[in-house]
Amino acid sequence: MSFWSAMVAIAAIIAFANIRMNRDKYRGSGGYDGTNADAAYTASLERELAELRQRLEVLERIATDDGETRRLSREIEQLREK
């Protein structure tokens, strides 16, 4: 093995070691499993999105229902007068 072949082999080993250390460092020491954690995170985001959509529907119903809006305005005014 020539000197330059040895240098290339050493550089490859060092690069491989750096890649492994960085991957392990960013994964964390808590036994991170990307697929399970991503699925759980996605499920929690989907639940939160569903809750937000329900809230938005209620707000839209309050804002667009004329009778309800008038009644709500009257109640607010009555509370202000007290």
C-alpha cells in the first residue's frame, strides 16, 4: 500500500467516524426512533388541527348567524349598562 493510498484510507475512516458521531449526536441518547416519533407527532398535530377546525366552525357560526349576533350584541350591551 502506497503512502497516498494509506492517506485516503485514513481520511475515509475519519470521515465515516464523523458522520456516525454527528448522526448519533442529533438523534439524542433517548433511543430516538424517527418513524415512531414522527408518527406520534403527526397524530398529535392532526388532533390539534381537528380541534382548531371545530373552533373555527363555531366562530364562523357566531359571526354569520344574524339572529345570534343580534342577541349576543343585546346581551353584551345589557351587561355594559349594569
